[in-house]
Amino acid sequence: MIEINLVPKDLRKKRKAPLWGGNDVPMEVVFGSLGAGLFLLIVIHLVFIGVNMGRLTYYKALQKDWEKIQPEQKEIDDIFNEKSVLDTQYQKIQGLIGGKKRIFWFQKLNILSDALPKGVWLTELEMNINQFMIKGSAIARQDTEMTNVHSLFSSLKNDAVFTDQLGQLDLSSIKKRMIGSTEVADFLIDVEFKKNDRPK
């Protein structure tokens, strides 16, 4: 078909250039494509928001569960720490009572008990890696507590069975205090282990 336009060129209506390329694309298609793309972006954004909200909810649930088990976890940690301390002490004691150079503590404790003068009693026996400590008290009657404590110390120091496998004995302190109207002297005797007999 032949199209004849009798309108002068300077009066002819100019056509709008297509949006892209050389082919005319209907505006409905263009706006439809833009709308579909925008809708797709919104859907993707909403999906990401939903995923993040789900993760946040899951994280909060885990945090609540963790807060619930924290007290039990602390108790378990305390038990393991206590067990570690007891294991260390056990190893030290094994080093003292076992092996070729075994120390017969029952003999030494019997000697210690028999050597106690009247009016003197023991309050604590403590052992660490370097020494054995004897803590006790004596009733003060006209300074007899000093005589009684020194008598105990001298008996132990001069007893060959008690000092066997042990090092130097030292009466390290004597301190007086009042219990009601009675004066009492607290004393401490340090018994150092010989270097070769110390716990490993």
C-alpha cells in the first residue's frame, strides 16, 4: 500500500522517537514490565525480611534456653573446679604416703597424740607440698601454757620415729587470746619435708 502525504514537510507532525531501539514498543508493555519488576523487587525484599525475622526469633529462643541452663552450667563448672582441686591434693598426698619412701603417718600421729601434755589440744593438722603444720591451743595457767607447748615441741623434735623422713621442726608462733575469762595460747609447729620426700 502506497501512502501519500500532501501536507508540506515543514507542517508535518513529527513522530516521537521510540523509547529504545528502532522498534516501537507499546507503552502498556513498558509500564507493565516496570510494574512487574518493581513487584518482584518488593516480593524479594519481603522474603528477606521474613527470613531475617525467622532467624531473629530463633536466636531469641536460643538465648532464652541458654539463660535457663546457665545456673546448671555454673554448678557443673564449680563441680569440675572442685574435682580439679581435689585431684591435685590427692596427687600430693599420694606422693607422701606412696612409693619407696612411704611415710607411715599413723605412727607419727600416734606419737603426736601420746606427746600431748595436759591442758594442750590440737585444733588443726594441715599439709601442703612443702610442710606439715600442727596447730593447737593450751590453757594459760600461770604461764604453764608456755612450758606445756615447749614440752610438746621438744618431745616431737627428739623422737627419732616422728622425725624420720621429715625435715626441720620449728615452733613458729605462740599467740595468747581470751575465751571468756580464760586465757588461751594458740601455737603453730611447722614440720618441713625433706627435699627428696616432698610430693611431686
